Amino acid sequence: MTDTPKYRLHHSLAYHLSLAARIQERRLDEMLRPLGLTRITWCILLAVENEGLARPSAIAGFVGIDRTATSRALRQMEAAGLLARSAANGDRRMTEVALTACGKDLVRRGTPLAVENNRLISDKLSPEEEACLQRLLGRVIAGEERALDKL
């Protein structure tokens, strides 16, 4: 009978990816908090304003959260006056989302914070290292998305 090798958490690529993501997410949440935003509400604002997404399902896919979480966030953001939801082409079964002036102002005010958060990460790498990391993470993400689609 062979012994199972020890799993070394701090030697795990998954652990390092997770830790780096949590550090970035926590810092971004702290930076956005004075604006009354969370990382999720920030991503939804970007999906609508910068990417032109108007359907909740497209927003959910862009942000990487499920439709239930998206619907909940959209309701809260609508109540806060950041966006408006309406029936798409008069069809009450289809919803479209648009930012209010307040939502657009928060994108304008939050963008420098997000840029700074990204800079704090990218400054630790050379331009070549950053490009390589982007490429490698893209491969990992694409492979994982394909694997999830098979489940």
C-alpha cells in the first residue's frame, strides 16, 4: 500500500490564484466602499455603461455570477437609483437595464479607483510578465469554462 503524498497548500497553483484574487477583490471593495459600491455592483455598472449590455442574462455572463445573484443586485441597484429596468420592446417577459445619471456618475468616479487597483498589481510585473500572465490566465480560464460546460 502506497502512501498518498501530502497536499502542500502553499505549493498549489490554485491556492496562489485564489489568494491573489482575494487580495485584489478585497482592495477594490475597500476602494469602492466610499462610493456605496461593491465589486459586484461595480462590475454590473461597467457591463451596462462600458460594454453596452442591457439584458440581465448578458450582464450575468459578463460579471461571472448566476442570474439569481444578478437579479438581486439589479433590484438593489434600481432601489438605490443607479439603474432603471424596463420591458424590452414592450415584452414584459424580457427586461432591459439602463444606467441613471447617478449610475453613470459612479462609473466616472469609480474608474480612477479601479485603474489604481489594477496599477498596484501590474506595477509588480514587467510589461512582458504582465502580458504573459494575461495570456496564461486566459488559457486557464478558457479551459475551466469548457470543463464547466461539460458538467
